Amino acid sequence: MATPDFVLSLREKIGTAPLWLAGVTAVVVRGDETLLVRRADNGAWTPVTGIVDPGEQPADAAVRETLEEADLHVVAERLASIGVTGEVVYANGDRAQYLDHTFVMRYVSGEPSPADGENTEARWFGLDDLPTMGADMLERLDAALSGEQAARFGMTPR
């Protein structure tokens, strides 16, 4: 599902006005590889991302989003970073800003596939052979793959 029902309900009331939402980035690691998906809306390669549902724990959202978007079973291992994104303006004019929680996810099972239509591809990339990505996604990957035990605070808004 591309846009959660609770966001659609809010949009009926506020139109395209900015929304402040909790988001997750799931950096799935398998050995010396990481999972990336190619977004259907803009063609960009990114880790799995998504919106936290009302009342949902962010780590649970990262697990759910990875299953929904890439058909992989994963376990959240640690919070790598937390920060505020810049404002995002979608093609339909909707505006949002996210409090992003980036998690390191351990691969359990499954073969990556673009499971829900939000992405056109899902596949493993070697850590030394990543495709071109935006600076914000590279920053999230760096935090997740750094091996640091403490979470980083305050991503650079883009």
C-alpha cells in the first residue's frame, strides 16, 4: 500500500498542507550485502522506507515495511540514526516531513522482490558496489553500516 489509510483520511481534511510523520528506513544486511529497492515513483535506489502507523512501534514498522515492499523476513537489530528529513513535496502536491528512524535489520529469509508495487526492483548489492543514491540515503546507510553501537542523532535535512 503506497499511502496509509490514516494519511489519506488526514489529506481529506487538510489537502496538501504539510504533515509531520514518523518514518522508518530499514537497512537490511546479509553478510557483505545490503538490500536496496528501486522506487516506482522516482526510480531512485534506496533502502526500504515507510511510514509508522498510529500506535505502531518504529522497529515493528521497519519489519513490516520490509516484508510488504521486498518480501523479506527480517529482525530489527539496532537503531542506527534518528533525524528529521527536509520537506518532501510529492508529484500530487502533498507535502510532508519525517522523523526518520533508521534501523539495522538482520536478514532471516526470503528472496527479494518488489512485493507491493511501491518499487520496481528489489535486490542485494555488495557494500562496495552500491548504485548512485541521494546524499540523505547514503547518510542513513553509513550510519547503519558503520558498526557504531550508539545511534546517530540529527541527520542533515535535504
